[in-house]
Amino acid sequence: MSLSPQFGSLIPSQAQEILNSNYLQFNSNAAGAQNTNSFAQQYLPEIYEQEVERYGNRTLSGFLRMVGAEMPMTSDQVIWSEQNRLHISYQGVAVANAAGTTSTITLFAAGAAGLQNVISINDTIVFLNPATGAESKALVLDSGAYAGSGLAAGAIVVQPFDNVQIGAALATVGCKVFVYGSQYQKGQSMNGAFAAGGANQGRISVEPQLTQYSNSPIILRSQYVVNGSDMAQIGWVEVATEDGTSGYLWYLKAESETRLRFEDYLEMSMVEAEYNQIPAVPTTSPGSEGLFAAIQSRGNVEVGFTAAAGLDEFDAILKNLDTQGAIEENMLFLQRQTALDFDDMLASISGGYAGGTAFGLFENSEEMALNLGFSGFRRGSYDFYKTDWKYLNDASTRGGVNGISSVEGVLVPAGTSTVYDQVLGTNIRRPFLHVRYRASQSDDRRMKSWLTGSAGGAQTSTLDAMEVNFLSERCLITQAANNFVLFKGI
């Protein structure tokens, strides 16, 4: 007799004996053979329970925790004001020869947006040629800033102190003009009606100007879903995750990684966010201004920094910082190739540089394992602390196998600004870079998570699943962006 169906191609017999019909032949694997068992099937597989961490720490967040802070807000928009320059200067002023030594200078063309003539009669000014370094100093005899003057609004009349034509001394159409003081005769009053030559003429009141900036928060959401049946069919795996979770997990491993990825998104969005230029529709978010966008719009951009350019190119960055806030301590967050370029630049100027390697510094010597990296250095009056930014190196984000990236690093000032906090009702010091998130006494949207569904402890709907929801509403405030530097490859 035979059994139907025949499991494993075995036909039972009445006697306990070895027959071709009931003997497992593990060496018969030919195509079309009756028995296709593998010889290895007589053994149980050896299973590694522990998950292999082949990518190390996969999380990317941490940058903003190092350089910024987080503070609540209650509005749809954050507005802050930044100081403008204290002193009076004009760039790109056209200077030409004129008859005699007295010259009429046009500071800016009529109708120029955002420009105002605030130079008074009797002011003393300097003309500089940025190309040659030539200069000339003069006294202001008349200014179009006065209502009674016959000059155009953006024009002044000057008399050089050396009695030489301004155009002859500078011969340029791109001068810089700035006020360094004033000169009055004995007993000369600053009050009275306008008179030719500036006699008895009042001074122009210079009002402080502030520049306002704003940013809006964006809403970030994510979700992890596991159905009830999969929750009841447990498959364990031993893990050690980046958030400190360790031990044996099943579906909670996927939930943990979803949370880690969302926390990375919170920081990545603050770095990468852009204003939305899509025509306004009801479903369109206005977007937000991230770190990269703020620096490119209001900060400094260095393109193509390499070790070959060396110290000269870096010194040019320092000279530009001198014209800005000149904050002494700064942090460099760099991708791998740019970090190596900084190491090579610093090593090449050290006193023990020989054959491409710096000896004799930081206890380096030819007889020991070399420390070729620099974590910090001082140049001029500035201190720099250098570190790798994993976000720019990770292959799943901005990292590239050939070391070329559109963004290669960022210089962040370590200073703070004093502002009035309406929530706290007092003046507080804030980093130039900080995150604002929506929160009130009834709801905190810094990082929300909640369960929905009917499985895993959630009993909020008829859905046979557990939904883990994540939400945050936040924006990045980049104050004094003129002190930041963005390193770009292209």
C-alpha cells in the first residue's frame, strides 16, 4: 500500500527495512531525480542571534546640540532684529577730475533703493582706492542731504586737505568713502538756515537702522505601523541600538529605528530647509530657512578650499571675518577631505615639516606612531576648534565615495547674543544658532509621540494594528549669519 500524499517522497512499508522507496538519499540532487534532499539538511543551521553592527553608530544628529539651544515659542513666525553698521561709509563711489580742487562727488544715483545721504557739512571724510591703496582726505562743504541744498540727494561737495584734485589722486570709479569726524571754526554754530559754504548749518541726525529677519516653523511627521498578527508572531533578535536600547527585541526594533531616523530628520531639516517658492495653494507649506540657506543668503561662502591653496586662502577668510563681528572662538564642522586639507595646511607650516610629515610638534617623532590630525589651532586673534561632521561624511546623506560634495563644511561662531525673551520676561543670552519649537501650557510640539490603533496597548480605533506617530514643529534661527562661513566644493 502507499500513503497519499507522499511527504518527502517516502513510501512506507509493512516491515522495518531499508528500501529505495523509504531511504533518504542525500546525494541525489540531479535535476528530475525523485529525491531532491540536500545532504546539509540533516544538520540544524547555526544561527547568530546578535545583530552585526556593520555601520557603527548610524545616527547623524548632534550638531545642533553642540552649537545651539532649543527654546519654546507660541507663534507661527519668529522675528528678530540685527544691528547695522555703526559708522557711515559708502562703497563704489565714482570719483572723476573736476575743474579746481573742489569736487562734487555722487555717493549714489538718484532713486537708489535703501540708500540715504547722512553726511553733514563740516564732516571730514576719507576716500580710498581699494585697488591701489591710494587715499585722499577732504572736508565736506555742501551736502544734498539738506533740504536747502541745490545738490542731488546723493551728492556732496568736498575740498581736499592737500589741495589736490580728488580724481587726480585716486583715478577710480570704485572708491570707498567713510566719515571719520568733523571740523568747525571757532564760534561756528550748528544752527541756522542753509547758507552757501556751510556757515551756521545744523548737523544731520543719523538714526540707528535695524534689519529685521524672520523664520517660520515647519511640521515634521513620521509613523511606524505593525499589525496585530505580526505582534503575536514573535521573532527575537539581539540588538544594541544607537539610543542605548539593548537586549532581545522583535517589532520594537523597527519602532526604535523609526524614532532614531525621525530624530535625525529633526536636525537635518533645520540644516537643509528652504523657503517654498511654489505658487501659494491651500496645501503648500511656506517652508523655512535652514542653516545652509541662511549662510548663502546672509553669510560668507568659501568655494573650493584646498590644501594646495594653503594658508593664503584661509587668511583671506580671516580678513573677511575682521570686517564682520570678529568673534574670537569659532568651530569648524567639516567633511573628511576638507578636514584633511586643514591638517595638511597646518602641518606644512610647522617648524618640523620634513618629507610631507610634521615632526617635533605635539610629541610627534619619527620613532612613534604619528598624530597627524589637529583638533584646534589659533591664527591671528582667532581660535578654531575642528571636528568631523558625520552628516557630511555619511554615504546615505551628503557623504560621497570620492570626497567631493557641494557642501564641505561650515564655520560656526561660538558667541552669544543678548535678547529680550517675551516668554521669560527678561534678557537672556542665546547662541547665534538655536532652534525654536512650538509649545504652550496645553501642548508641547518639540517631539511628540503617541499610539493609535487597537494592538500593543492602544485602543483608539478598530484598526488591527499599532501605529506609532511622531511629530514636531520647529525652525532654526540663524542670527548674525555674517559671522558664519559655508565651505562649498562647487
